[in-house]
Amino acid sequence: MDILSLLTELSDAFNAHDLDRILALFADDCVLEMPRGNAPWGARFEGKPKVREALASRFQGLPDVHYGNTEHFVDAAAETGISKWTLTGTTPDGVRKQVRGCDFYSFRNGKVIRKDSYWKIVE
């Protein structure tokens, strides 16, 4: 499994806002953990349908979202990878966002089984 290529494809698919392309890289039993939520792990979404809904809401909340300045790190033996990025985007009511963050990915058989996202808090 070429995890670096998967991380690059994921980054490209997110920047294209292409849910089908993104979810083609996810296993059916995948888990997505977003930074915000009412639990210590943020908000957790399990299974492709729930992950699709969560990601669709990300694109609705920041219609021009872009992940730039990406850096990818791979641990092939552990089937994991990390992508660091700077998120930029504008909310529907015109508020500009810019934040540094990262995603921790776990893979199985060439598919994402977990995406765990973290953001810096901007005050």
C-alpha cells in the first residue's frame, strides 16, 4: 500500500470538494472524528453514510474550503499517515477562516478506516 499516494489523493479530493472521490478511499466501516463536538474526541461519525453527511456539512459550512501548505508523514508498518495543512475558507455569512491543523489517518487494505482531525484554536 502506498500511503503517501493515498494521502495526496485524499488532499486533492478534499480540495476538489468531491465527496464521491473522497469516499471511494474510505472503508465501509470507517470512522471520522471532527475537532468540535460534545465529547473529548469531538464529534464521531461511524460508517460511510454518516461520514458522507459530516463531510457534506463541512463543505456547506465553508463552501470555498481549501487545505493548503500540506505536509504528509507516513508510518507504513503501522498503516498510518498524518497530513498537516492550513485550512482557509469563508462561511456563508462572510466570515473568513484560517487555521492550522492535521488529520491522523489509519488504513486497512488501502482504504481509510479512521480519520481523526485536529485544529489549532484561534482566539
